Amino acid sequence: MGKNEASGKKRLGFFNSLILVVNLGFLIGLGLSYMSVHISPEKNWILPFFGLIYPFLLMINLFFMIYWMIRKRWIFLVPAIVILAGWGHISRTFQVRFADGSPSGRHPVKVLTYNVKNLSNDNVDLIDPAIRDKIIGYLVDQNPDIICMQEFAVVHPDPEAFIDSLSMVLDMPYHAHTLYLARPRRLIDAMFIFSKFQIIHEAPINKDNVHNFGIQADLLIDNDTVRLLNVHLESIRLKHEDYSFISELDLKFEEDENLQEGSKRIFNKMRTAFANRAAQVDSLASFIKNSPYPVILCGDFNDTPNSYTYQQLTKDLRDAFMESGAGFGNTYIGNLPSFRIDFILYDDYFTSMNCRRDLVKLSDHYPLSCLVDLRQNNN
């Protein structure tokens, strides 16, 4: 009988030793994903990629933990401890909730945010009247008090008249918008706010007076002034050839040159987007901190809950999904993996109920809504 066997210890053996090395590699990746939320992509462009793939790193490490448990190895404690160290990241990704909240005593406000993809389901360059009418029909059925829309495009002989008519159809007499960039006269490509509450002030949100990435509207809700922010943060700006490359990736492994060129192109676009978005977020976080009014922030962040973007914006704001949502809550349904990138955030002045994502496939995003109300101790 060998010494190790007599003491009750079993050697890992070559295969399990190899598994352990691989496991340690993924554990390091998971740890880097935790770090990614605290360090600006402007300072380190590698970490955001680990934050982006956090759900996959989590699932892989859960698999390793279960593997070691089945093998009756105490090594399972290592991935277990690392996973539990990031418990806050898990709750950002998945919520368990068995009952909806109830209003605090005054009429809650229904807020809805929706990236409508230029009102076209299949072609971002084509504004499809059929899709547009379906989206408008959905919004009418939802009967929200506040709507924030991103990528809202109107091609019309008189766009302002169309917007006024849409305001009447939605039964939302107040509206405001800001253009992404200057456009031809008959085209409005903008971020929109429609409201049942009076808008007493509006202004674009940008950084260093470059292109707009949001709009601010101060709403008079009962006797309170609330600052509503609708933002569309920097996207990766993928083009048709990029999506084609991704969708056909499994066919390209034999074309080394094309594979390298396409991968490098997308990688560089992601790297640029991470950095540009970080600059926008730093500016936006400062803007929120200095607001004289309670803030509600809606929009398409183009980033996940395990990101620098989310970490900075939730330092002073609460996430409606975490407060009153359930499940994974993924809102993106386009040509990339599905993530939760659309958000409704608010400061401590408010509470939320019934945060929900409607599985409406009229865009490459799902709409997100919730009921927002004053906290009782603020009445």
C-alpha cells in the first residue's frame, strides 16, 4: 500500500491536473471580469472584454465546481469562493422574484424605454411603415405616462407635423427630441421623449459639444420637478459586412486571411466603443450628481450590468430590474449574443414596481418598462 493511499489522499493524475490548470485560467478570467467594472476602458482596454463575457465565465466556473464536487475533491471550494466573491455580479445578471410590489400610496408613473431601430425590423436603412404602425400600436396599448425612445427616425414631408400627430395618437401632449447629428430637413433621426406631464425645460446631452448622446427633460409631476434623461450611449457601430462576418464565422475558419481581417476590424471597433462610452459615462455621471432635481435615467447603454458603464451610473442611481425585475432580463435580440443593455435607473427619491421586459420582436431590442413612485419617506 502506497504512502498517499494509506493516508487517504489521492493524486490528481495527469487528466485532472490538466483540468485544474484550465479551471485556474477561467478563474483568473472571472476575477478580471470583476475588476473590469472599476477601471475605465480609457485606461485599460482589455478588461472590458472580460466584463462582456462574464455570464459565460460564470457558467464555465460553475461547471468546474460541479465537476470537482462529483470527483469528491475539495478543490471545488476554490471556484465556489471566487464565484461567491462576485455575488453582486450574479444579482445584476439574474433576479429571482415571486411577487410584484404594491404602490406606496400615490399614483405610480409608468415609464417605458425602447430602442426602436429606426422603426424597421430588418433593415436599419429602411423606415418600414408596417413596423412603425405596429410599434405605435404597442405603445398605445401599453398606455405609459413617459416614453423614452432611441433610434427614432422619421422621413416625412413635414416631420414636425408627424410628431405632433403621433403625440395625439399616444395621448401624450408633451414631447421633446434631440438629433444625433444634423440631418436633411425631411429626416429626423433622434432620441425622443413623450410625456403626459408638462416638460418645463429640455436640452441635449453631449460631451464637449460633440454629437448628442442623450436628451434631458425636466417634467412637472404633480408638485415635483423630475429630471428625466434619455440616453443612447456609444455603440460598436457594426456595419452589414461585420454582421455577415459574425453570422458566417463557422464557415470562415479555412479562410485565415479573411478571418484575421474581420476579427481585427470588429475587435478595434469594440475597443473604440468601450473608450468612447467611458468618456460619455464619466460626463453623464457628473451631470447626474449635480442635478438639482430627482433623476430618472432611461436608455440604451450598449453595455452590460458587468461593465464600467453600469458601475459608474449606479453609484448614485438604483436599477429598476434589480429592485423589481425577474429572470435574466436580456433586452438585446440582434445579431450578437443577447445581453441586458437597456435600463431604467432612478435615485433614492423613488422606488419601482413591476419592472418587465415585453417580448415584442419589432426591433433588435425588447421594450422595458416599470412603475416608478415616490418613496413613502419622501411624501
